[in-house]
Amino acid sequence: MTAPSLVVLAGWDPGLVRGATGLLTSVAGRLPGWRFRLEAVGRELESAGCWTGPASAEAAAAVLALSTAAAAVSRACDTSLAGVERLTAHATSAGATAGQALALAAAAGIELDATGEPVRPVPGPADGMTPDQADALVARAAAVARAVALAQDAVRDGGIAAAAAEDADDALRPVGVVDAFAPAGFGELAALAGAGFPAFLVPPLPASRAPDAVAAWWAALDAAAQRAALAAQPDLLGALDGLPAWARDRANRTLLLRALQDPAAPGYDVAVTVAGTLAAAPGITRLLEFVARDGLVAVALGDPDTADDVAVLVPGIFTTVDDDLGAFVHDAAGVAGAAGSAGAASVATVAWLGYRTPQSLFEAAYRTDARVGGRALAGALAGMSAARAAEGLPAARTTVVAHSYGTVVTDQAADRPGRLAADAVVLMGSPGMEPDGAAGLEAPEVYDAAGWSDPVAAVRWFGEGPWEPGYGATPLPTDTGEGHGDYYDPGHPTLAALGQVVAGTFAPR
């Protein structure tokens, strides 16, 4: 693109460009939140929880069409904004520099052409001139050289600004904005944005599988693309940290239905147990993880995507899906109830069996399973946090409630790169922690519960007892009859205190 002339550049008004940047920034900033709220409505309609029948299906489709169009406009605005921001920076520089160049040229008595070069040659010193005359010509030549250099900088910035303006304009054309005029109606916009994403065309995952990169990738997809990905790769997306809970639930329920269809397949018993547990669980449930072959399952009671307070329960040795999932989910429900009684407005509790627990005392004597589980736990926590941040949702207060060997898993999770994505950690019946104290868990709040009748808490097999004063944890109340398996029992004082920790209302006595 040809750069504007020097005189045109000097007349540019950067204030107008900055105003346009602010306006577009405002529009681009509001669209994602509006789109995410719209998609939540669409998912509610799809679930048929509040409305059923053909009209409901049409309403859901209409809402998702709105979401798809909003996502296309949002992407166009973001791309255009990048061009407008380049335009602002280079137009401001070009205008100021062109004005300086023209002023210097005028003072030197010369005229610059559109590209910033002198219209006529600038004479230099000649034989026979007096020293004063020669010095005056040298000074004039230096001033002209300075003006030419400034002019060339201005022309270069002007060319970059003009190209950026063209890029900003081109970015909006896919959604029908031509010469600053938008599409006449939603029908035209929807046609331009695309009616859907072909099921066979799955958007590629980001090169990095880090939770924040995954969350940003997912949030950038429109509703149709998200559904295409979930339909094509549920086994991959169901276990992908960084996706919102609703998406992982949808993928994992697809896997659950598949697993239930083949009684001879590995993990069939796990699938039957999970299906029964979900059917019996109260209220909203989310199947956050389901790897039937390996017995890895995470069930959320409530919605981790929107809850103000989230608790992740991490179990100890011998815990399996077949034998313990129902009781584990019951414990999660007890924590949720205690948190509600403690003032929590909305709670989600996760019965997290995302690692293979030790199945013998020999295995439990080592950190091998804890290291694997710690990596998985750190990813799960980071993924829930990243998914909310990517959609502009406020962060939840997140509490890790770890029991027995689960406290060792949590200890290992805190050793992973990056900070543990938790506001509070509760260590119940811990067999010992690493010697760096409560600060090593990286959470602002660390609590301990060690029942008077709990021999595991007294062993300190893996290191320092978190109940020891030097460790730095805040003790939760226990009583004399409280054994190793009693911390979730409503007949003992610890459960009510757990609810207060999850709700953020616990006050040590």
C-alpha cells in the first residue's frame, strides 16, 4: 500500500484514532462475557431440564446460532483491534514526526516532496565563499538532512499505519462489515459466520497441553466447534485439564454410555458403579473424569464452573471405584451440606479419584503412587481455575480436603511447577508431610485434623506431623472417639469445621 504524503501525515489526528481504539476495545471486551452467558442458556435448553419438545429444541438451536455468530464477531473484533492498535501507535508517531520534518524544512527554506525528499537540490559551500557563508550553508544542509530523516521516518510509520488500517478493515469483512457498515440483520450475519462446524472437522488442540493454554483454546471456539470436538474426541477431551466442567461431563458421559454397552470390556464394572452413583446423587452432577480401564473417576456435586466455593476431596489407600465411590460421593455431599450450613451461597464438591490409590501396605509405604497422583491433582486444580479465568468468570474459593495418603498426594502436588491452585488445604489423618512445613503447600490457609483415636496420624511415616505446632497448620476440632475413618462423620466436630473452611468462615478458637 502507498503511504500517505507528508502533508497528509502531518494533518492526521491521533485523538480520533485513539477514540476508535477505545470504542472497539469496549465492544470486544463485552462480547465474550455475553457469549458465554448465552452458551450457558443454550446448554440448559439442550439438557431439557426446564423445557422439552420441538419448541425447546428450536430455542436451543437459535441460542447456539446466536453464540456462533457472537464468537465469529468476537474473533473479528479481536483481530481488527490488533490492527487498530498498530494503527494508533504508528499514526501518532507519523503525525508528530511529519510535523517536525515540515517545520525544519520550512525553517531551512526548502520544500519536501510527498516521500520526504527535497524538491530541489540543496547547495553546499563553494570556492570563494567567506567562512560565515560556508558555515551557514553547512548548517542549512544539516537541518535539511535532519528534516529528510524525520520525513522518511514519518513516511515509514505512515505506511505501517496505512497497512494496519487495511488489516483492521479486512478482519471485519468476514462478518459483513464493509466500509464501516455492518450486516443489515442477524440472518445475514449468521450466514457469514457459518451455520455450524462440520463434525469431521475438529479444531486442532494447542501444541501446549498446559491447562491455561487448553482453556484459552476452548474459549476461543464457537459453540458449534466445541460440540464437534466433543463428538469426535470424547476420550481426549474428557480427561483434558483446562476444559470447563460441563464440557468434560458431556465427553465423559459419552464414554460412560459406550462402556455400559459392552459387559466384556475392561472397566465395565466401573461403568456400572459410576452410572448407579450418578443416578442416586442429588442435584446437579458433573462427571469430570472417567477412565474406566484404569478406574479413574471424578464426580462433582454442584457445578464447579459457577460455584462460589469448590472443595476437592482426595482419598487415601484402598479407595476404589467399585468398593467406595458411593460412600466417597456421600462424603462429598456431607461436606457440601456443612459448607451450606456455614454460609456458603453456592458449593461444588468433587469426589476425586483421579489417581490409583495404593492397594497394599507395601505400596502405601512409598511415595510412588503419590507422585503420580500429585501430578494429576495439580493439573485438575489448575484446569478448573484456568477454565473459569478463560471465560471471564470470577475465581472460586478452592479447598483441597485430603485424607490419609491423600495428604501425601497433595504434598506432591504442591511440588509440581507453578503454585498449587488452592486457597486452602485440609490435612486429615496424615501419615506425615515433607519437612518444609505448611508454607510448602503454597496455599494461603492450611488446616490439620488429627483424631485422638487415629493411629495413622501418630505414625509420621512420611515426615513431620502436620498436627505438630512447628508445622504451621491451623488445627480443626476433633474429639476423643474420632478415629482414622471418622472425619466426615457428622457425629464428630470435624465435618462442621470442614464446611466452615470451604465456605471461608472458619474462626479458630
